[in-house]
Amino acid sequence: MGFGDSLKKWATSKATEMLTADSDKRESAAASADAAESQARSDLGETLLRTAFPKLGELADKQEADRVAREEAEEQERREEILSMPLASVQLSVTGHVTDNWSGQLHWSWNDVSPNEPDPTDPYADKPLAWFELFAEDTARPDLGGMLLTHWSFQLPGYHGDGTYDLSAIAQEREAAGAALDYLEWSMDFANADDASFYFYSGSGPSSVTVSEGGKKLAVVMSMSGALGDLTATATITR
């Protein structure tokens, strides 16, 4: 395929991508446009491509500008949402991949999740669940051994108020019954390293949450693993 043919294919696919209302056609056209554009770039480069099809070049520039603006707006919305959350006092220490401790305030969110219908493969399906999350402001991320904490999330299946929730035992019981659990909701996430998330799972080690003072205080021990290694977090959270 010559440069002219590559340009024609790219133009046709790009026009289809931008104009069609059919999502499947748009995705297919986008893939075809990407492949054709790569070929055209290798043949003669983007300058000639834009010279041959200036209007499509302008549309591509506008699409890119719109994408950047959309991402910036979404990021600003995320920051504002975190700032709107209440603050909790947190005392946190970690051991394993890094060993360090920190105390201060983080924003928190508590969501009570209603029970589902009974499920023979999950003894906790028809029990309430509490989902707790901590969020750090972008300009005030806790530094734990050089890793900047952005977010910590965990769930309490079978939540019934004050008491101790043995997360390891609960996860093992659910898996033994046949539940396929998604542990992405039990994670500690950091900003400044690749693959810098650590996840709790049924075999990660002793993990529990003790809720007291009518849900105002949480004492947490959570064993986690990730691409970087193992991490155990111990925290007292007062909200």
C-alpha cells in the first residue's frame, strides 16, 4: 500500500469514526484509522498527512483539545469531590515493602450497601455491607517510606455495628462456599510508583477491623500484597 492509499484509508476511517452514531462502527473505524495512520506516518510523516487533508487535521486537533479539556474537567471534579468529604484523624503505620508511620487527617467516605438476594455460593450475599474509604488531597499525601498514599479502601461484609470483623475468616468462608470475590475494593493505592497498589485477599494474612463508639472509631489491621511485594497496614481511624 502506497502513501496515497494509506492517506485515503486513513481519511475514510477517520471520517467514519467522527461522523457515525454507531458505537461498534466507530470503534472499528477508530482501529482502522489508527492502523492506517501509523502506516501513513511511516511512509511520509504527519506533516504531509495534514497537508493532504487539512480539514481532517483540524478536526483531529479539536478532538485532542476536547479530550484534554474533558480529562482536566474530570480531574478537577475528582479533587473537588475529595475536598467536600469530611475529615478523619488517622494514625497509620506500615511494614513490609516499606516500614514507616504517619498521623494526620484524611478525607473519608462511608457507604452502607443494601443486601442482595440469598445466594447459596455466598453466605454474605443477603447481609448488609459497609464500604469505607480514605482519600488524600493531592497536595497533602501521606509519605510512607517515600511512597505517597492517595487512597485506602476496604469493606465490612455482614456489617452490624460495633464489633470485630475478621476479614480473613470472612473471605475464606465466602470463597469456600463458592463466591468469586473481587478484591479491588480492598486496596491501598500510592501515587508515585508503577503498580503501586496493594490488595487484601483471603490468603494475604491476618486482617481485621474493630468498630467501636457507634462506628466512629475503626482499628484496622490489614495484610496486603501487590506487584511490589507485601504490605501490612495498622491504623486507628477516628471520624
